[in-house]
Amino acid sequence: MDIGPNIISTLPDSSQDPYHESSLERYSTILNMVLQGQPLGEMLHALVLLIEAQKIGTRASVLLISDDGKRLLSGAAPNLPDTYNQAIHGVEIGPEVGSCGAAAFLCQRVIVDDIDNHPNWQKYKEIPLKSGLKACWSEPIKDSNNNVLGTFAMYYDTVKSPTEQDLILIQEAARLASLAIERSRGMHVQRLSSKIFSSLPIALVITSEDNSVLLANPVFKALTSTYYANLKLFDVQRFLSHSSPSVTADLFDSLSRGHAWQGELKGLKNDNDIIDIALTVTVIRDTFTQQNCFAWLINDISARKNAEQLIHFQTNYDQLTGLVNRKHLFHSLQSMIESDDLHHESEKQFSLMLIDIDHFKQINDTLGHDKGDLVLKLVAKRLSSVTPENVLLSRIAADEFALVLPGKLSTDSLINMVNDVSAVLDNPFSVGGQHLKLTISTGLARYPDDAENVEQILNCATQAMYNAKSHGRNCFRFFNQQIQKDAERSAELHMRLKSAISNNEFALYYQPIVNPHNGLIVKAECLLRWQYDGRFISPDEFIPIAEQSGFIVNIGEWVRNEALNTIAILQQRGLTIPLSINVSTIEFWTTDLQQRFLRYFDEKQSEYDAGQFPYSFITLEITESLMMKQLDTINQLLNELRHRGMQISVDDFGTGYSSLSYLANFPVDQVKIDKSFIQKISMGARHEALIEAIVSMSRALDLTIVAEGVETQAELDFIKLQDIESVQGYYFHKPMPQQAFFELLAKQSQTTI
């Protein structure tokens, strides 16, 4: 029976096979045996062992189709029990005869991952189960005309399903078995070797000691057609000229000693095309000339190498900026720390600089994420321009960058580096037709002074960076023990906040808001107080923690419950005045939270008689940052609450990043001038003019005004001159507990009767 090139052409391209080296070894082994004319049984035996070596846990077998095409006969199964081999020898093929019988009958792969429960094995399962075989995958072995020659099977002692690589492996095994079987059925060795040589999907050339080409297959001719068109001489040195000199030296040294060689090199396909190759060179002794010949098996693995490089880049580099990512940074730091070079112990020391772009979220919210991505790329480019070659620059989070500065650096050197970074980012960025001025908050930590491992050093730098943010941003901080104590304190409060409501640790205090002309209380602001371990925790300390953790949502609902209860008590006593309730921006951060906020009042309203809910006695105090979001959903929510009778007040106006122009388009009834402006009245006319401007603009927009933080007679006199309706501050009243507030209102009520 002749064997055409079709079966050879179906061999898998090893450039696509992750196990190409093992694949090449199997091809080489079986082809050598074929060329040497070894018996079929030995070739199949060798093939089974090669596959079992590739796939640990596999016990493989080859069954051959009988001459009448109806039965399967034992071919090779060195590691299957003899009792099992004897039992299946001569089994008839059929659509439901185990795995191999069905594969041979159907001429297609049959996968049985559980012999005990598969219908194909119901009549025969006792045979394999008794031998400890629980799974069997079978691939039909076909010749070049697609006729079944037998089956190649892989057995396992556990219930098991194949992976994609397993399927590739069993298919390759069947193809190699096909080669061996067809050869054994009468092909002459010379004809078979010629067909294999010509159809092998890998470049193969045989050369003499002086590099003369003795024989070359078509793939080699195509691969080297530019330089070796006449194929009389294979200039190996030139072909491998772009490879590592040490690797090529090892290659030629091995060949000179008559040893085979295998490895990966660079091949010069043409002047503009350098390819990656997997090279296997076998030394063959020519008995006629008594000289060595060399069989060069060359496989173009450029596609695989490119894929590996892409995977490596995606794994270790940030795709947006091209900088190394967090994983690569961790690996690099770990390598520095674990270095065993005792002579360069100082090289283990390094400083970690963590950089966070201030208010970056506002860029995404206002300009869009595409513009935010552009800003990040521009920042990365500028940082790269000032980063020394020995410094590792990384993007480790959305708007966080890290610099690893090796060696022990002085504080002044690190400060100079921070200044260089700040300076290069100081010039405005032009994005989307707008000029953006960026600032950064930077944290610095040093190894091993501040921490002993990678996670700790990053944590220290992060704490220092957040400390810089808490001090107003646009600055830097070195990690120190106080920062550590603050972080531990923050973690402690974070844990206690979870149970503060259920433990009744919160209380509302009330600070009256008065008419500046007669001192009468016209409203009061509800202020949250937390008593923990017998002492009060400042809201400035625990509110940011509550906001970061999300607990502020539940806390905000608790405050509103308490405020409504207070209003109910005041109504019963005939002392009703409006109450102002602070609302965190976090409570409006998402659409779901906005709906939850409105749903709270809907549910509370159901507890009151029709039209009795005290909307008119509630003022919600929001911050300027909420106006900055400028979301239609927030506007709709606040407009709905105003429609029900609530008032909306902007707290601490003038301290944020908004402008008076936002007031014109935002549903607001009142502004509260921040105490920082009030307390600067005595500093001169410029500060007075600023308050006058806020008052003038607010009146033009028909907004009422509250002046916060009034503490002196001079401040009060100026407020009266501006005819501001309401004031709040220690000059009149400090925040007080509920009972004291009730008594104060009762006293005022008696005085004004």
C-alpha cells in the first residue's frame, strides 16, 4: 500500500503546540524508527511510552483493526494489565462497544470520562473496572484514505475529562501510529522516508561537514529561499548570525563532538525578517564517506514567541500606559528583598514613592473616562521623562503610580525627587479642549527602615500617601510611627463603627440658629456625636471613616430617624422649629443610593396621617461636592423633596471646588457661609468684600443665608450690616444635648409669650 502526502500534511503544526519540544521529540523518535525499518510492534510500543511520558497518569494502548475490519486486535499496551489486554483482544467493533470499539466503528473520537456510568460500557464495564480503569478516551487511527487502521486509547484510574491539550495529544498519537502502521503494511523504507521527508510540516535539511546541502524538503526551501535559492550550500553561520553567541558556540561544539543538539535560536530568513526557531540537529554517520552528516530540523516558532511576549506584557505591564503593573512591581521588590548577594547587601535597600492624582475621579465624572485615560497616559509620559534609569516606574491602580528608588537615599534626595515629579506635572494638561491643572499626594516609605516585606512597605507608603491627602492634598509625607498609630486608630474606629448604632453609642446634639437682631432661635442644626469608651470621638475623625466604609448610609438613616423623633416631640410640646440635617455626598453617590434615600422618606411618610409628615420642618444640608456631580438624577431627587416641602441648604459654602454659578442650576434654597470666611472679617476689607459678594449673589438667586461660626461681637455687627437672616455660632449657643435644647426652647417660648 502506498502512502501519499495527505496523512503527513495533516500532522499538527508544532509552532501552534505548547508542547512543541516534546512533540518534536516524538516525531523525531518515530520517524527515525520508520526510517530504520524497525518492526511495527516496537514502533507502537515506543509511541505508547512516549505519550505516557508526556501525560503523567496515562496508560495508553494501540489496537489494530483485523483484516476483515470487524474486530480489534492487541497492538501495544505495555502498562495495561495482561488480563485486560487478553480480555479485549478480538473484541468486535460496534457503535456501543466501549470506547475503542465505538471509535473504530464510528470512525470518530469517543470520550468516556466515567466508564461505570457510560452506556457504551454497560455490558463490558466489569472488565476495566476490575483492572482499576475508570476513564477511556479513544481516537481512531486512520490512513491517508480515511480508512480505520485501529485505535489509540488513553486510560485513567479516575473519572477524568480531557483538556484541549489532551485532545491534541491523542490526535497526534493517532497520526504517528498511522505512520507506523502504514509503513509496516508494505511500503518500502526508501519511498516512505522520501514521502515523510517531503511532506514533513517542519523544515528539514541534511548537510555534509562542509555545509553542502545533500537533501532539503520543500518547507526548508520555502524558509530559506531568499538566501539559499540554489540550495547547494547552507550557510549556517549566517542563518544563525542573530542568535546568542554563547548558544551557537554550544551548538557547534556539540556537533564537533558528534553529539545531537536541541534548543531555540534566531534564524535569518531575510534582511528584514528575523524569526524565532526551534532547532534540532542530529548527527548521522555516513558509512560510505565515513564522514558525519547533519540533519537540521528547523521549526518557525515566531507565532508562539510573539504570543508568549504578548502574554508576558499583558501579565506584567499596564496596557494603558505601558508601565509595569502592580504584579511586576511586587515581583521586582520581592526579588530585591530576597537577593542572596551578601556582598551587595546595600542593594536590598530601597525607597518606595507612592503617587496619587488628587481629585482624579472628578476628571472622569466631568470629562469622561476616555479623557481620564488620556490624562493617565500623559502623566505616565511626564513621569517617565524625570525617572532615572535605575528607578522602576509603575502604575499600580487607577490613578496611583509608584517609583522604586534603589539604594539608601537621604531624605533630601527623596524630597528632590518628589519636587522633580511635582514640577513635571505642574504645567497644565490640554485634554478635550480644556487645560487641567493637576496636583498629587505622595507617600514615601523606606525598606528596611519602615517595613520587613513587600506588603508592609506598600502599606506604609499607602498610609503616608493618605496622610498627605488628609492634610489638604498637593503635598508629600514620609511614613512614620505616628502615621502607623493613626492607621491603627482608623482601623479600630472602622471596626467599632459597625456596632455603634446597635450599641446606642450615637447621640444627636443641637446647635440653635438664631435671628441676629433679637437672638431668637429660628432653627437648629442636628449634629452627630459618638461616645466611645467613655469619651467623644470628633466627627472630623469618624465621619471620613464612615464615608470610606459605606457605613455613612446607615448612620445617615439613623440621624434622620432621631431628627424626626425630635420634631415629633417638639410638635407635642408646641415648640416646633425646623431642623437642619446633614447629608453625606456618599448617600447620593449611585442611582441605587438615591432611590434608597427617597424610599426612606416614602416609608416614613406611611407612618403618618395623610398630609401630616413634617417635610416643612426639615432642611437637608448638602456639600458643594454634590453640586459638582451635576447629575440629572440628583437634581430630580432634590426637586422631588423640595416639592414635598423640604428645603435644601449648601453647607460650608465657599470651601469646596464649586463656583457661585452652580447655584443657578441646582435646586437650592439656602447657603451657609462657612465659618472660615466669618472668622477672617477682622483681617480686612478684602475678606469683608468676599462675604458681601456671596450675600449679593445669593440674594439675586432668591436664596436665604446663614452665617456659621459667629463668635465675636465684631463678627455679629458685620453680619447685621449685611442683613443676613440667620446666624449660628458660639456667640449665641454651643451644640447641646436634646434635653438641654428642649429646655432652651421652652424658656424662649415663655419669654416671648
